[in-house]
Amino acid sequence: MTVLTTALLSLLMCATPPAVEPRGFSSALEPYRTKQASELMDRARRAAPQERAELEERATAQALRELVARGLGKSSAAPEHAAAVKALRALSSRVEIACALKVLDGEGSRPNFIASDPAVRRALFAAMATEPNLGQAKLVEFAVCGDDQVRAHAADALPGELAQAALDELVRLLGSGRELHINRAASIASSHPAASLIPALVNAQYAPPKPKKGDEAWIAIGTARNYVQNQIPIVGDSSTSFQPVIGTVYEGSLLRIMESMVEIYRTEVHVALEDVVVHNTGMPAPPLGYERERWLAWYRDEFPRLAALRQAELEQAGEMKRAKTTEGARDS
């Protein structure tokens, strides 16, 4: 073999990407490894990448089902339940979070442990908050669209700074067709004031007029008066009587809406927009009201400069604080 051939083989070996080993079970799920889950994971080690991901997901779901059976069933003892909750809190990967949401959210005939078990809910949400992609995004969805208890716990579990996937989910929910979801998403945006949310808040704070035709509503205010409008003779043996026919007359006013024009100003979203602007610029929001085009022009032309000045101020304040801390340490 020549030197040139050896060099080419070396280059080819370096260019070939190393085989990706299966992740296997995390330490949290290792106690719940079943024979079936082990077999699936062994198959994953020999499978192609696409099939490997599917097998790993099936193995992880199988381990989580074992966790549910042993630690979350009606007959589970308190120590088993505590161990299962601790394992859920320690979940970390995207696959584990996805499988946990599938298994715990009422899979098959199993109960919905996320809705019914507060300890499971808190543990799972704590784990989701540490996973920046699927975990935080689903946490935002729970915080906006969930039932009251689930929504409150999800909002409390959100980290102070949201990952990009969670911000993208928040942007999607700000464009929802439900007013309730838009207002809830705006509340979360106010508590997690990322600059990338400003365009979505600008678009969500106002809905242009939508004409509607046909009967929309009616309101009647008045009184009803009864009177005898007719009598029906009733003839019997050596007797005669009359059956009255009662009529009704209405007196009052009737308001009927035939066509309407609906224009929506969402004050909650507008307040959240102002909060995000103040947080990122250190200055009051511009008095642009609900005018979408002016807001977007300001965000394009003025906001980058103001945000850069704010960042420089924060960095300078941090350097001064570190200098004072160092000086105080030297004096002591």
C-alpha cells in the first residue's frame, strides 16, 4: 500500500461520522426497566437511526408505564409513590418528556395523572421547565390552555427566561382565535418580557372591524296585557255557558340588531406590550395606542437603538457592582 493510498484511507475514516449510540435509560428510569424495555433498547443499538429513535421512544414509554403501575396505582404504597414522583422530577431528555406526557395524560384506560395528582403534576412540570425545547413549549401551552389547577401550576413552573421554542409557542398562542387564550398568553409575555414577543403583541392588541350580516340580537322591554278576545259557546242539557279565549297585547320597545361591525381593543395585551417595552428599553413605551403600523415602524427603526443603550447601561452597572465588591473585599 502506497503512502498516498494510506493518506486517502485516513481521510475517508475521518470524514465518516461516528455511529450514534443509543442514549439508553436515564438514571431516573433505570429502576423501572422491564424485560420488554431492555429488549427494545438492545434492538435500538443495532438499528438504523430512524428506527433507533422509534425503538428508544417505545422503550422509554414502557419504562414509564412500569413507573405508573408500581408507583402511581391505587394500591401503591407511599414510599413507592414518592419514588415515582422523584423519578418524574429527574426526567431530562426530550424523549422522556414526550413519553411522560403521553403516558401520564390519560393514555388508554389509565387516569389522567397530570390533572388528578398534584404531586405528579408538580414533578413533571419541574422536569419540563429544564428541557428547553418540547418541555418548555408544552408548559406554555398548559399555562394558557389548561384547566385552572393545571394552568396555575404550569405558570408557576415556567423559568424566568424562556427558551426560543417556548417563545415561539407563546407567539402562536397570541395569534389564537380565542380571546381568553390571547389574554392569558399576554399575561405570560408580561411576566417573561422577551423582545421577540413585541411584534406578536402589537398584532394581538387590536382586531380590525369584521362586518356581520343577518339578525345578531334583539332586546324587548315592555309589559304584556291579557284580554278576552273571543267566547266559545258551550251548550248542555238545560244550560249554556261560554269558554273565553284569552289574547295578549304587548306594550313597550323592541331593539333588533340586523347588522353589526365588531372592532376589538385588547387592553390586557396593550398593557403587556408596554411592560415588555419598558423592560427591554428602560424607558416608557411610546404613546402609539393601538396603531399597528406605527408600532411596527417604531420596533424596526427605534427599538434596536434603545435596546442596545439599555444593554450597555446594564453591563456598565454590572461592572461597577463587581468593582465595588472587589474593592470591599480588599478593604476587609
